[in-house]
Amino acid sequence: MVNSYIAESLEEALRIRTEKTVVPYGGGTDLMIEAPDDVSYLFLGKIPEMKNITQDAKYIRIGAGCTFTEIIESSLVPDILKDAAAGVGGPAIRNLGTVGGNVGNGSPKADCALIFFATDSKLRLMSAGHERILPIKDFYLGRKQIDLRSDELIVEILMPRSGYENYYYKKIGARNAQAISRVSFAAIMSVSDGRINNCATAFGSVSDVIIRRNDIDAMMTGKTIAEASSVRDAYLAAFDEAIVPISGRISAEYRKAVCMNLLRDFLDKNGI
Amino acid sequence: MIFTLNGKEVDYKGSLNARLLDVLRDEYRLTGVKCGCKEGECGSCSVIMDGLLINSCMVALGRAEGSTIVTIEGYSGMKRFAVLEKAYASVSAVQCGFCIPGMILASECILAKNPHPTEDEIRLGISGNLCRCTGYNSIVNAIRIAAEEGDGLW
Amino acid sequence: MDTISKSVIKIDHTPKVSGTAMYVADYSTEGVLFGKLLYSTKARARLVDVKVPVLPDGYLVVDKNDVPGENQVHIVLDDTPVFACETVEYIGEPILMVVGPDEKQVLAITNSIEVIYEDLPAVLNMRDSDVVFFNYEYGKGDIEKAFADSDNIYEEEFRTGRQEQVYLETQGMIAEPHDGRMTVHGSMQCPYYIHRAVAKALGYEPGRVQIIQDVTGGAFGGKEAFPSILAAQTAVAAHKAGKPVRVVFDRQEDMEFTSKRHPSLCHYKVAVKDGKVTAMDIDVIYDAGAYTTLSAVVLQRGIICSSGVYNIENLKVHGRAVKTNTVPSGAFRGFGGPQTFFAVEMMMEHVAGRLGIDSLTFKEKHIAREGDSTSTSGMYHFPVPLPDMINEVDKTCDFRRKYKEYSKPQTGRYRRGIGISLYFHGAGFTGSGERDYIKAVAKIHKTSDGIVHVLTANTDMGQGLLTTFTKIVAKELDLPFDRIIIENPDTDLVPDSGPTVASRSLMIVGELLRRASAELRAIWKDGEDQIIEEHFQEPDFLIPFTIENFHGDAYPTYAWAVAAVELEIDTLTGLANVLGTYGSFDVGTPIDMNIVVGQMEGGLMQGVGYASMEQIAADSKGRIRNNNLSDYIIPTSMDVTNLVALIHVEKYPQGPYGAKGAGELSVVGVPAAYIEAMEMAIGTRINHIPFSAEDTMKVLQEVQRK
């Protein structure tokens, strides 16, 4: 019989994380599907430092222990993230599941992780003696492989304060509720003084890791809408090459077709 | 660890890894909490934890420390239950009954947050509770009727 | 509205709504051993060796060697073994059961057992099978002449997929040996089917076996035959252990290893002359899976329905149920009808399209009328209300206008379609089954205190039978409900009134109860103990029908339906949004309006699922891949938000107060309405269900390329 631990503070959690081999347990909605017997959990639900949603000069800081419901109800959370959180599972899952767990699962299907990719958010990872801020893109090493050391916890997600009011988000599931994502797409177009200062796209559920190609999106940076229209075809062609969906029960052809359709629609909606 | 179950404080001495659903059913004999899938998809195991609807199959006991849990057994003694069950009865929303304890608790959570929900809000509120018998119409109607009849209770 | 139709509070409402109703998994496990089945992981193999580890005290393994009676489960035929013998014939065939006091330990032992197989070639696709379990042919008229004389001949093949019942309560049984008897209780539709199966497996005299139905959390046919297998296995285990044994399936094993709707291949060749269909040559193949179970009867119903609601004078129908090394297919609401109704409705619609006529107008030309001959040369003895029902649906959803509008070419991002389907469900057991095979007996027993006990073997699985039976008896005896007692059947106490299948319970057994009650009323003596027994009598008007010649009245009467589905697709994603699902249903007099409407709505929803999101995918070895509720998708409350069931009443004089079979009808024809709507939206012909967002996208891309 293994021991599991309930941490009352971040400091206690990080100490246990260092001393023992534990599986961090946020909401449990992913972990409890398999629920092997002999695992040692570190229950994080009581840690106050992981439940805050605040903002500072640069970031909106979202505690990794915040549930999807708390995300949806917070006045500080931007709509793009609320949309994604609202699409996770059903009400009961949203009341339990945490945004930290969503990221920590390492899955390309994770709804909130997609938004963090599109917004180039960062993760605040902490261990007992150390803290590092990691761009979310660098956190994902491969399918279900994350750059989380065995003594670290995801404590906060840092989203840029602004710049994504004009966003596009679509999740394709098998039904209207309680649907695992088959294809998901989040995109941001930020224009000021007639020029695009940020075009960001992210594609979820189609590959081992969420697809974020800042280099391709950069084709749009600095351009006027008219100029952007002239590179539209090249931009689409670049993504056509970059998106190589894996086939599962849902065919690669379907996933590819939907990704490209949504990308085109995103451009259309922005006059490109 | 200690938590409150249907209004009473309980001192749970088992494994923190145990599934809340299993503990409620096997140890506390609260068999009104049903098991339909054990993967958080059907909602038959729904209970109210700290005022929120959750799937008890998705909760390890460690997560429930210090929490307040209400199952159908605890809820069925309340005035609000009387209004809901009368509404459900009036439209014969109970067919095989297996989804119903979860649906009743989901109904409570909808109305607790929003005493006069629209049909869309009702449907969203029960969207995590699967029913194979009714096609959902009668359950949606029941909740609407309870909202109308439950004057002031929510 | 008939007074009996007035809705009442269901008599089992309170225990279910308060959570006190006892389903089989709710019983205390004190002193009860847990049982877990070990399943074959091969689609077909010889069982070379089964390596059971040394078992701790109190743990045992139960297999074919432990079957005291015959290692056969009686389900029509006897080919299903209780436990596998020399070979395994499908992934999921039970090889043995591990039994013991601790559930986790039982599971661990089961997982540690090594099975040595010798692979044998397996057939996974019905097209590849050459083992025909059942073969039927029938016809009428002169098919050759009709084809020779025709203006046009159209041929097409249609496919339907497996559908899983997804009753919310999984299968479960508890067997308790006591005093030289075996009592088995659990989730079931047919206590006497189980009684026979358990007695056979144990080698017991019937009097030593007692079967009791527990509150059953949904069934839809999935608990018609399968429980006989599980009950036999659990009883054998309890017999060996000398203690109670409990087996409750988890969702994964229930989804992977229990019976599902037969997949089908239906080939239609249709002759048209002067704008009308004059002949149909129909070939039907149903995938029975590895054992025969109910396939004979499912196939019979399927081929009887294969010419639909139409009066087709020249008919040739050939049906086969073939073996594949997959989970044996079984009963699911509609029982073979949904497959051929999909095919015939789509065929009629496609022919109409080829002739340049709108499908509803075309179909209406062929609708059978009272007095017409049925497919099997019986007769429609009662009115066929479809024309009125079509108008009701048209009024409710503005069908004809929308059909015209959506038929025009659509080029936008969102495209709409609307479809309509006409169908029936033959009420009751096929042919002379009621008379020759079931021979239903129902009883009412008035005790001296004036309480009336209703005694039948029919089960409430959510469809409200406890309530509707009570209403019938109450009405006939003019008694309040609290003077009537009806319980979940216990074979020690109730006669065999037949299984709860084929939408027969209200129509057949309900009528027996009504007659018994009327008789009791006539001879009622206060203070006396009185028992009335009523035996099934075949209605006089029936033209005799046997399976041997497939000729005559397959059913005494029909419940009729018209379904319409309106949807909108998003061409960017292939997703379909169902804007409305509508149905008009004639099940005779509703014995309770809320109950009947609730059943119709539930069936409509299952039909939408069957047409669209419900897909069972197997890998190349035959293993079902989507064995859980996150991968096998059924509709939620947000998927069909506009669902309307209308009730049309054509009384059936032989049914209680005019009631006909109601339980299955609603689901039977929905897919064709859905698919017709989809065809309109995406501008192509479709010949298979389920039809998913992926399928939609494939079509859209092909159209784009052209």
C-alpha cells in the first residue's frame, strides 16, 4: 500500500515532490480514468498559491490549480481562454479539472493548452529551490512527454496581458457536449495602425504536439491587410506542408481538410 | 481524513487513492450513487462536492479532504428535492431511473446558480449526464417546471 | 383522449428518483464472492492450454469442466457454450470465470492467467463468410415478368453498422445457491429465458431454479438473450463455490463483449413501370457474429420488413444470417427492422430521384392500404394511417416547403437538408410464435383482503410496464392503485407470460390482464381468495403464418410511423447540426400518454445516433477499439434540442383499450430521414449508416474536385 499526500501549501508540496516519487494530482479527471493502484499521488487541490488568478504589468497569471469553471467565471480571464475552457467535457468535469492538469497531461488534444500555444504563454515551474519560466512551446517534447522534472510542479500559467481580443477558436468534436477534440484551431490577429503586429495560429489534436509555427505566422507580421492578401497563398501553402496529421480513428485527410478550411476562414474573416 | 457526508462529519480511514464513487457505495452504502462508466462520461455517479456537481468516479479520496459532499440520499430529504421530484413525476421523466440521481443533483446545481434558467441553460447544465431512455425532453421539462414551481426556494 | 391515456405518476417513480431502487450492483456484497470472466483475445483459435496459477484459499476458477448440466446456453438454438470448449470463436468469448472474496484479487488473478492459443483463420467481414446460419426465401407475384416488362431497373446496395445499446446500467447477475436450489437475480428482460438456460446448465429440474428480475437500468434488447449466458455462467460458478457469486460488468467489457445490432448488407433490385415500382428483388445479409443466438428471428423480421410500408405486388426476398468471428449480434430495439427499413426507404428515395420526382410524392403512390396484401401475403387488416400522419408531420415541421427549398443547389458555407421516412413495426412475436412457442399465461390473484396481485413474467426496464399494467387492471376493476400490487417478476411467483420483447407486453399480456380483470370483476366475492388465469388466444382474423413457408400474417397488426429530420451542415468542418427531429407515431391507444411520448422521444434520439455519431470500429484483428463512452458516442442533451413526438391513434381492437406494440417503433425508420436530409445538404447519394462528419467531408471534397 502506497502513501499519497495532501499538500496544504506550495512549500509543502514542493518538499514532498523532492523527497518522494509522486504523481501530481490536480482535478484528477485525467488520472482517474486509469487510476492504477500502486501510485503515490500528491493532491494539490488545497494549495492556495495555485488557485489565484491575478494580473501584473505583463501577464495574466492563472494558478495551475484553477478549475475550468473558475476560468470561465473569472473576470480577469480573456474570452479566448474561456471559450476553450467552456468546451472541456461537461459541467462536472469542468468543476474538477484544472488548467494545470490540462497542460500537464502533455496531450495535443488539450483544449486550454491550445490557447496557451496561440498566445505564446509561459509556464511557471517551481521546485523546492528553483523556479523557471518556460515558454509553453518548449514544455512539450513529444506526444505526452513534457519537460517537467521529477521535483517540479506547474504553478502558474502566464498569459500576455493583451493583444488577442480579435481571436478565432473552433473545436471539432463528435457531438455538442462532452466531446474529445478531433481537430482544434485557435488563431489571433492583432492589427494596429493598419499593420498586423501579431498573427498567431495553433492547431490541436492533429499531431503529437500542438502545431505552432511562429515562423510561418511571421509572414504576416508588419504587413497591411492588402499586403497580407498577396502572401495569402504562400502562407496557406506553407501550412499545407507543415500540417501533417497523424491518422487514428479519425483520418488524417479529414483532420487536414478541416485545419486548412478553418485557417482559410480565419484569413477570410480578417479580410485577407 | 475528515470530510462531511450528507451533513455528517465522517472520519475516513481508508486509502487516499480510493475512488470516491467506490467508497460512497461500498463503505458508506450510498448506492443511490450509480456507476455507469468509471471514466467521467455518463454522470450517473454525480454528487455535489462543495456546492458543485462532480463525477464521483473521477475523484480520489485525497482530493475530497475537508470537503462537503451531498449524495442523492442526503439531498432527498430537502424541500428543493420535493419540488424537483414532483416536477419529474408530473412529466414521467423517470424511465429506467439509472441516470436519475445524477440528473436530480445536476438539476439542483443548475437552479442553485440560476433559479430561472432558459432551456439552453438547462440543456447545458445536464450536458454531462447521459440518458439513453428519454431523449432528454422530459428531463428538461421537469427542470423548467421545478424552476417555475420552486418559488423562492432557489 | 381515452381516459386511460391520462398520465399518472409512475408507480416506480419514488424509489428511482430518491436513489433507493435496488439495481443488481446495489445489493450488499457481504458473504458474496466476486466473479470475473476471462475472455478470448483471439477472434478464432484453438485453446491449447490455460495456465491458471496456484490460487489462494477461497479463490477458484470455473470453466467448461465445472458445468454440471450441459455446456450450452439455450437461446433459440443451443450452440452458445456456457464456457468455451476446444475453440474460441470471437474476441470476447468467455473462457473461464475467476471467483473469490476480494474483487481486486480476483481481477489480479484473472489478469495473470496465461492462455495458449493456436491461431485459426478468422472471418471478420460478412462479405467473406461462407457459413450461413440461417437462410430464408419468400416471394409473391411474378418477379421475372415484372422485370421483363419494366421501363427501368435500378440496383443498389446499402450497409448499416453495428450499434451498441448503451443501457446506462451494465449487465449484472447474482447467483445464490440455497436449500438445493439456485436463485439468480439481476438485470434482465426475460426471467423465463434465463430460467431455462440456468436449469439446463446446472442440470436441475425446473422447480429448483428461481429467477428474479431486479430493477433494470435500461435494456433495449441488449438484455433479452445475453443475460441467459451470464446467468448460466454465474450459476455454475455459485454451484461450484457453494456460495453466492456476483458478476457485474464494467463498461469496457460490456461494450466490447455483449451483443449489438446486426450489421447488414442489403441489395435491392427494383423494377419501375409507368412511374411506379412494380417489383423488388431483395437480398439481405445480416452479420450474426460467432453464434446463432437470436439471428434467426432478427433475420425473419428484417426480411419481412424489407419492402417497407409499400404495396409491392411482385416480390422476391432472400435473407441470410452469416457467421463471422465477432461478438454474436443480438436484439436491439427494432430487431432487424431498422436495417431493411433504412435500405428500402433509401432505395425508394433514390429511385424517385432518378425519375425526377420528389421522394415523398413517389413514396405516397405506393403506400399500402387496409385490405392490401403484406409482403408475406398476409393482409393489412386495419387502417393504415400514414397519409394523415404525413400531413401531421408536414404541418409540424413545414416539410414539403422546406424539401422544395433545400432541394435547390446550395453553395454557401452552411447547407440544409430535410428528409422523411415511412415505416412500421409489426407488433408482437413473428408469425405463430405467440400461439405455438410462447403460449403466454397471465394471472391475477385477489387475496381475501381485497388486494389484487398482478402476476406476469414481463419486466419493466424503464418503459413503464409496472405502471401501465397497473392502470389496465385498475381501470377494469375500478380500483385505486393502492389496492393493486405488481412487482418485478420472480419465477417462483409468476406464470410464464412470455418475454419482454417484440413490443408484445402491453398488446398481448396487457390484454390478458384486462380480460382476467374483467372476469374477476364479474365474479368478485369480497373476503374470498380468487385467482384468474388467462391464456393467449390467437385472434381469429389471422391468416396463419409459419417460418417454413413464410406466408400469411407475420404480425396481427402494425404500429405506424412517419419521421422527419432537418439538419444543417458546416462545409468547413463536416459537422451536422440537427435542427429538428420529428415523428408521428400510431401505437394505438396510449395506455399512458407521458410514458408513450417518453418512449417515442427516446427512440427518435437513438435513431439519430444510429444514423450519425454511433460507430463501432474494430481493428484488423477484430478487436473493438471504441470500448468506452468517450469513444462510443451517444447523443447528449445538447445534440438534438428540437425533438417532437406526435401521437396518432388508430385503435387495435384486440389490444387492451385499443393499444398496440409501442416499445420499438420509434427508432426503426429514423436513419433514412436523417440520411435523406444529409443527401440534400451535401448533394450526393448515400447508401450507408453511420454517416459521420468524416464521411461528409469526404463527399464535399470530392464534389469540390470535380
